[in-house]
Amino acid sequence: MSTINPESAAVQSYLVILQGVISRMATNSSACKTWCITLVSAILVIVADKAKPEYALLALMPAVLFLLLDSYYLGLERGFRDLYNQFIKKLHSNTATLEDTFVVNPGGGTGHILLLSLKALFSVSVWPFYGLLSAMILVAKYYVL
């Protein structure tokens, strides 16, 4: 296994692929938040229209599901960012090989992905959003509707 030139087409393509995956995961995370707001709002509007405040807690279901999905995407994004940073370190230390350019997964298997998702679940970019949304659902149930 010989080292590769950092300016080779394989290295540049590999970095572009990783950047694309990282960007997609960030976009998916943002879409989770957008869809969550849309669904929760729709549920609360229907509940308010029917004057059935006891059903307002149904809006927590999509909030919890999107919380988990958002955490999954954020965990994957972090995994791919780590992979990207490890590859850059290998390039700078002249230990990167051509085989390294064929690795396009965050590594570690399912357990590692679950750990990354669990860490992301307690992230600053996740809890304030879903915590505030859940609090608003509870306020809507008990004080508004």
C-alpha cells in the first residue's frame, strides 16, 4: 500500500463525495424539523377546529418520531464528518492510501451508528427545538384549547 498524492483526482473526488453526503445529512435533518412543524401544526389546527383538546397529545407522536429521525441524521452527519477529518489527517501525515478513498461509511457498524444517534439525541441542535415544540403542544392542550 503506497501513499497517494493529495492533489490526485481520486482524493479530490473522494472529498467531494464525503462533502455531498455530509450536506445531504444536514439537509435531511433540516427537513425533519420542517415536516415536524407542519404536521404538528396541522394536528393542532384539526384538534382546535373539532374542539377536542384531549386529542392534542396526538401531536406528540410526530414530534417524537421526527426527534428520533433527526437524531439519526445528525449522528450520521457527525460520523461522516469524523471520517472526512480522519482522511484529512492521513493526507497531512502522508499515510493515506488509495484504499482509503473507497471507504464511504462512518464505520463501526450498527452499534456505532446507534451511539452516534444517541449522542445526537442530546445535542444542542435537537433538544431545544423538540423540547420547545413539546412544551407548546402541552400548553395548547391544557391552556389554550
